[in-house]
Amino acid sequence: MPREIKKAVGEVGRCFKEAGLKPGDLLLLACSGGRDSLALALCARICARSMGLLLAGIVVDHGMQEGSGKVAARAVKQLSKMGISAKVVKISLDPREEKETGEEAAAREARHGALKREAKSEGARAVLLAHTLTDQAESVLLDACRTPSSSSWIGMEKACLRDGVLYLRPLLQISRRETTQICREAGISWWDDPTNGSEGEAGSDLPRRSRIRSLVMPELEAISGGGAQAHLAQFASMHREDEEFLDSLARKALGGASFSLPFSLPSSLFTSLPRPVERRCCRIILKNFLDRRAAVERQVEAFINLLDKGRGEIFLASSLRLCVSRGEVVINLCNN
């Protein structure tokens, strides 16, 4: 077995064991027809057979590009050749979501919705996602550009439970260079998404992630001598551990706080805490009242400024107000 395939199979098998998968469990593989998801399909099939797991594929067709139906059908055929039954699920973007968050984010939410529905409908134990070490490094840089928050540096989780569905990312220690080599060694051809751009070239019309991938990462790799991706991914993993520890201190400080309206806590609870824990308390509270992450991060520092002053108010949304007054933090509807 070629070295890259052996390494990736080891990572996939380790991920499956850590997730507590048992013989007979069904895994749903999300496949785009790209090199990463096809490399994962190959390795997941090997591990599934050795562990007695069931494996099926799902190809989500966003319909956002001309010929997307042909790309999806081709991916299904490639999975079938590997012995993995698969189907295409067509989705459309929510116009309101697209207007508020942009096309890329709206597509991500629509894709998540499709995977969630299929996983629950089929009784899948987990959904497999083909994010790589390269994706992890790009995500760290992209999130840092989006929001000035320490949580921007935590990257993606190897295992994540969302809306009752377990998502696994077994390839977070495997680079895109390695998935490319895996496909070449196995004789697998792949589709390249044109919106990803190409190294050294990325127009302003392409998504920010694509511009980071095509313009920023190659420069960082050259400057670092080839270790930038691995270092960013390792940093994200270590930083996630720090964040989880500080979050646990914040949750302990908040105790059994009820996040319902009207919400109220004494200001002294916050001001007696070290600033890193205080900031996370503010973030936890705001996450319970605001939907979008960007909105939460914008308001965290404003919340802390009110606590420092001991008085004042900010509007969290069109109908919510946060007020600090007379030693108390209150969140309530604006008309109350």
C-alpha cells in the first residue's frame, strides 16, 4: 500500500475508533467529486470493510454552476466503482439567507441541511466530511480575517455533534498534496471546482477562502519553507484546548443561569473574573440571544465596555436591549 494511502487509512481508522463506531453502523460520506472527498471515500471504504461498518455516499448538487448535474452524476459513478452506493440530492439556496450572509455561507447552510435530513432519514451513525489539514489552515486564516475573536483560531473539530447529527473529519492531519497523491496512486480522476481558483491567480470575484488558498497560502508555504499549513493546523488544535478550558471556567461562573427573557445577573459576577473568563461569559450569554456569530463578536467588546463603565445600554437586535445599571446586567425586549 502506498505511503500516503497507508497514512490516510490510519487516520480514518483512528477517527472511527475514537468515535466509538461499531459493526453495522451506517456512515454517510459527503462527496463533491473533488480529490479530497474521493480520497476519503477510498480510505473510508477500506476501514469500513475491516471494521464491519456500512458506507453510503451523498452528492449534494447546489445547482450554482453550469453542468453541476453532470459533475454530481460523475461523482456517483466514481463512488459506485469503489463499491459505495450513492445518490444525488439537489438543493436550492434560501434567498433570504443568501442576502444576509452571502452565497458561500448560504450554500454551506443549505448543504448542512441536506446532510442532516439524509443522515436522520437513513439512520446514519455519522456523516463523513473530507476537510483536510490544508482546509484547517485556510479556515484559521479566514476566520481571523472575519472576526477579531480568540475563537477564530480554533479551527474545525475532528468530531462535532450538531443538530443531533455526528460529523467526522478524519483527514484533518492529511494535506491536499497528500489527497492529490492518494488519488493519483489509486488511478482516481477528480473534479476541480473553478471557484477555488488556481495557485497564484484568484480574482476579486472569487470567494475569500479561494483567494486565501490561491494567493496567501502559497506565499506562507514559501516563506516558512513548507511548514505553514501544518503549523497553523497544530496551533488551531492547541488553541482549541485552551479555549475549551476557559469556556468551562466561564460556564462554571455563570452557574445555572437561565437564558430567557428578561435575563438578569449581578454585574459583580463579571467584574470579579479575570478578563479572559469575563469575555467568554459575555460571549456565552450573547450566543443565547443572537443568531449570527459575527453579530455576537461585534457586541462582546461593547458588553465588556458597559461592564467597565458600570452603566449604559446597547441594542443587540431590532427588539433586544442589554442594559447595565445599578449593579445589574439586564437583557430584555426594547419595549420593556
